[in-house]
Amino acid sequence: MTAVRTPPPPVPRPGHEADRLAAVRRSGVRDSRPDAALDGLVQLAAKLCGTASAEINLVDETDLWFCAARGLGRHGETVPRDLTFCTWTILDPDRPTLVPSAAEDPRFAQNPFVLDGTIGSYAGFPLLSDGQPIGSMCVHDPQPNRLSLDQLEDLRVLATAAQEHLALRRDVAELNELSRTDALTGTANRRAIDDTLARELAQAARRGGHLSVLMADLDRFKAYNDTHGHLAGDLLLQSIARRWRSHLRAGDLLGRWGGEEFCVLLPDCPAQEALVVAERLRADMPEEQTCSIGVASGTAAGAEPGDFIGRADRALYEAKAAGRDRVVPAS
């Protein structure tokens, strides 16, 4: 007679799951690149705790994502969340989850990783971001094993180091983003435009693809400022940025070139499509204001970033000279 395997008990969700998932997204950990510092921490954890495996991971909505791993798993791999021990670790952000004998623990006795002999024991500390448990640092071994107090303290210290490293990495990323963002409109600034244009041009050259650049200038903006005040002018620029974003694809870039001038980068976008986008932007102006737009398109082979900017800028001035409120393609 075949034995009926009892399914593992359902894993409860934290009462603060919505807030926790928001913290997971803000952390920027998911899909990040391999990190040598985290790799070093998991190697040290396995050595100090005498276990076959050690991991730093993120517990997302449906799966566990390996940030760093030694033994079982590799960076970037995922495991269904409800099959993992770490999804229990995030239930209590204030203490570790200790499982000296997984086969004797009712939470895990029927877990596939226990039944196949992969995990016999586990110890994990939650990793916090914005006060929420976003993942864990853990060690586990095929054999039952109870960590000593010294080993638990070592693992706690390493988990704290991992948590602080992830927080520092997020702070650096946010500062870098701020350095590439226009403070008034929230669009890309000149530095980000230059960097992105050079990168997209190189990628288009490798693929033999097209690239389009739009230079847009608000018509008679000085008169608008003189009439309504500089605060109203700032609000107008912010409104334009919000409106124009809705017309762009995820891979496009909207940036403030300077003053009342915007630049739009359209990767993989040939001339005719770029003109359609430009007309949509021109038509979506708040408060009955108008703008003029120059469009430069072409293949990237042999081109320099300044070539596209220069052609689009000349077309913009042609639009101004022709009476404003129009789109002009570069020759």
C-alpha cells in the first residue's frame, strides 16, 4: 500500500505584507548584479557555522531570489516562496528562525527539500529595510545540527553586516540617481542625457538600429514668466514633464536640456515614428501654451552623440523661424 504524503502546512503571510513588499521594491535588491562583498559574507558564514550552504536572499511576493549563495543555489536563481524556510524567517523581524532538525519540525517535515535530504537543519536571521523584513541571511546543512551560541552570534553579526551593506548600496544608488535628475521636473538632467545618448548610440551601432533625438523648446516662455511669475513658469515645466511622460515608452528618456528646453531620446525609433511622437508631445501642452520641436533620426553607424543633438537643435531653430508651434525634421 502506497503511503499518502502529507502536504506541508501553508505558510502564513506577515500581517504587514503590503508594507513589506513595498520595502522590497524600494530596496533595489531584486535583479541586482552579483556583489563580491555579499559573496564574501556567505562564504564566511558557511565556514564559521560549519554548514554546507549559506545564503543572502530576498523574499518577494511569489518567490525567493538569491542575492548571494554558497553551496545550494546561485546568484539570480529563484525558488517558490512557499517551499523556503526563509519565508518563515520574515514572519518575525525581531528574532532568528532556528530549525536544528527539520524532519522533526511540523512546519518543515513534509517540505520537499527535507524529504529529499537537501536540508536537515536551518538557521536564519531576517534582513530589514525601512523597518520591514525583506529577506534573510541563513545557513543550512543536510544533517541535523544545532548551532552553538558563538556560531549564532557570528551569524547575527554577519547578517547585520549584510543588512548594512544593502542599505549603503541603496543610499549610493539613490544619490547617483539624484545626481542624474533635474530637481524641478524630475526628468533626466544634462549629465544623464549625455550618458544615455552615448550608451544608446553605441548599442544601436552594434545592432545596426535607428535612433531619434527630439529637441523641444517652449514658445515665448519668457513672456509667460513675465506675465504669470516664475513660480507659475516652474509649475508649467512640471506639468509638461508629467504629460509628456505618458506618451513615451519605458526605454525612452525625457530630460531637461536647460531652461525651457527639453530633450527626448527614442532608441530603436526610425524617423517617421519619431515625428509621430513629436506631434503628440506638441499637441499635449497645458494652458494653451505651444512648443517647437526639432527631430533628428538615423542609423548610429559612424555617428557621434553631438551629431544627433546638433541636427535636432538646428531643426528646432528652423521650427522657431518658421513661426513656432510646429515639428521640423532635420535634413
